[in-house]
Amino acid sequence: MQRNVTDILREWFYRLPNGYAIQPYNKMELQVLSKVLVENNIDPKPIIETLDQLDQGFLDAKPVEEAPEPEQVETSPAVATTNLHETFYAIAFAYIIEIGAESVASPDISTVGQFIDIADVVSEKIHDPGKTIQNAINHLSSAVYTKAAAAKKAGRKKDDNIYINPDKKDKDGNPTLTQTFYKQWEDAFSSASNTKTAIDRIYDPKNYKSAQRVASGVDLGVADDVVTITLKDGEEENVWISLKYGKGQFGSLSVKSMLEMFYKGINLDVDESNYNGVLNYMYKKMGASSSIDKALQSYVSKINKWIDERTAAGDIPPSVQKILNNPIWTRQSDGVSWDKDWNKLGRGSGTIPYLYRKIYSEMNSGNGGHIYKTEIVADRAKNIHPHLTRLFNKLEDSSKKSKHGRAEDPTSFIAYLLRADDKNPNKTYLYVAKGGNKIQSLPSIDMIRSAAANMEVILGDVQTQSPKGNDLGDYQRDITLKGDGKDLATIPIFLRFTDGQWTSDYGQKGKAPTFTDDFELFFGAYMPNQTPKGEAE
């Protein structure tokens, strides 16, 4: 049945002018699909009626207030990159285990049709191949460059498709794929190849059953992809993969959760506040209101000044002019207050803070905005970072007079940092980055809990400047995990403002940890009948 589904998809797309179809499907696309179904002895009526109804519902649906519409999420470059890389990985892994050779070269792909052909060949090794392939097609065809600077680096223009180049065609007239496609595909293929080598070494499986890209809404802990293997004893094992594109980042963690797990007596929720977090806590509870207001005022006033300069020069970017023409747009005072004024404007899409953020993102060195952004970052660091250090010092205080200090059991905090799954306490997983040149087996909560008594967490100094000497707008400290007195891993912790926005509180999305050779040996040694899950990089 799986092969039949992909055969139909492949034949359907082959007959369409673009070589693919995405929702909402038009009448011509449904007519072609109907013909393909009839040729395969399948009654098309119920399928076409269902698709037609789904599409009409898609067209008629009203967007939820202050929430992005589905098609906007789907065309986001960041979302497309993540989803495609994970889907590429599943297809590449299926290809490798289907071919079955010790060393498998990446197949040649130049068009969307050839990509579908490859997926079709290995469909029996892909979990839910129809949805997996359609998901990839949707992103390939709908992802566009939303920023001119990013497009220019790739030799493209804003609003150009990221993955398909309609101006360059193969000998049969089919649009070819861009270098961005090849870069992501090769990274995913290399990651899959190296992961298989690691699984062979760690599990010595009897055989490989399938590769799966974990779809949105499926709860499989940290897993982005899952490889299902059969062990020597005949039991099946699902190997969880946390996959990162390129160097990758380790994960988005809640600053609120981190602090409340690591320290005693801290609750960042503030009474009668719509928005809770570190910023709000320092504003209301630590006397940082004046400093936070100054940082916000620097942000608003410098954006205002840049708008005035570009308007006077007659070269304001069209995307910014569109925002200024928006009936919602209301210019804020240079003396705006974070608590009394800014928070009342809301944080969601379409609010004034959101529009300021969109303008901020358009400011660059080519239009005179970079100097203002540098000043905004420096002012934020100068005004807010000292209060963040005060907060950490306050929480680190374990004296008798203090209600704070570190939690006695670090298990929850360490498990959260390493993204261990609390719903599957005995489940380990593989962290894969750098095209699979970095593969790390990470411990389960049970392993961490067994080892916690012999572990120590060291909080590093604040890093205030980048290697180039610029002020860091984000607040960075490294956490070092020690076991039996030996360094196990260094995990950079970033309290991030996400590119300077003032539409949310501090968040964390740090760079990947650096693991030592002792990391897996330490955790493996504390589990009865367990051997270390592989070797550190």
C-alpha cells in the first residue's frame, strides 16, 4: 500500500506543469489526480470530494486573532529549513538502508521530480511515505526569501523561492533545484550515513526497519527523526535522533523553567502582570525599572530616528513604508515606559511592538541602520546586564539569611539542560549535528538521577563582549558539568533577546555543548547492566 501511494503521488506530480501540487488544490490538479486514481483501479470520487472539501475549508477558514495563518508558518524560511532537513534525513536514511551497501553515495538530484523518484524507490523504508513526501513538496515549493540580505547571499532576490529556480531548467524543461537545496540535502545525507555507522557500533542491530521524520503534534520527546531497528534478540528498538542542521543549536529552553529548577525560592510570576519572565521580575521586584525603560527608549528612539532619516532621504525600504502605511501603525514616544506604555500594546502579530520589531529587522549596513542597531544592543547590555548579574548573585546566595541557593537535587535541571524526556525516563537519544560529524549519545533521566550525587554544576563568568570586541546584547554564561571531579560537558547558556526584539521576554537558545571523552563513560558506568552508548566526539 505504501508503494502504491507513492506511485500515485509520483505519477500525479509528473503530469502537472510545475511537477508538484500543494494545498489548496485547483480543479485541474484534482482532475489529473482523478485520472491517475482511475488508472490504478481506485474510485476517485470519495478521495476527490474529501480533498475538495478540505481545500474549501482551508480557503474559507478565518485566521485566529493574533496568530499566524497556516500558510504563513509554512512559508517561513526557518520552519522550511527545519522541516526539510528532518525530512531529507528520513529519506536519505531510508535510501541508505534500502541500498544496503557499506558505503552509499548521495544520489544525483536536479529537479523536484527526481527527488520524488528517489523517495519513491525507498518508500517501503519510510514511515508514512505519502505524508513525508507531500510535506517536503509543500516546503520546497512554498518557502521564499523574506529578507533581501539573505537572498542576496544566495544570489537570489527577496520573495524568490529558496529551493526551486524556475529560471534554470534541465534538458526536459523542468525547473532545477538551487544550491540551498543541495547544501541541506548533502548535510542530511551525511548525517544519516554517519548516524547509521554509529547505530551499527552502538546497537549492532540485526537489521533496519524504517526511518521516520517526526511530524508536528507527535509526542516523541526530543526526537526529530526516529530510526527503527531490530536487535539480535528479535526485539524492535526505536532510536531517537535529535537532528541539527550544520553546527546547530542545542535547543530552546525556558529561562523561567531553568531558574526555577536550579534555584530554591524563585518564582518569576508577578501578581497582576500580563507578561511574566525575567524582565518583568527585575522591573517589579528588583528596582530595575529605570534601567529597563532606558534600554527600551534607546530601541524606540533610534528606530524612530532611522525612519526619519530614510524618509527625508527618500530611500526608505518599501517593506518599511508598507508598515508605516498600515492603519495600525502608531509612532511611539522616545520616552516610552516599558511597564505603563509598552506592555499595554500587546505582544502578538500585528501589534505596535511587533511592527517595531519588523522595522528593526530591515535595518542593515546598506541602509544606514546597522550603526543604530549596534547602539541599541550596547545600550541594552549596559542597562540590563548588571541587573541580570544581580539576579544570579541573589539566587546563588546560599547563606542562612537567604531563601535562595541551589536546589539540593540537580537531576531535574541537568535533565532539562540535556533535554532528557521525563515521559520516557529510561530513554537515551542521539544528538546529531555538523553533517553527522558530531554524534553524541545523551543519557536518560534514570541515568542522570543515578549519577546526580556524583555531579557538580559550575556557573561560569559573564561574557560581555564578542570575539570582535563588540558588546553582547545577549547575556551569556557557560555551565560546566563535572562528574567524579572530571569535566563532562560545557553548555553555553544564552539569555537571548532574539535579534533585539521587545515583543517577548528573555529566552534561551544556546550553542551546542562541548562534550569530553568522559561524558558517556560517566553516565554509562552508573546503570546496572548498561554499557556506554557509544563514544564522545
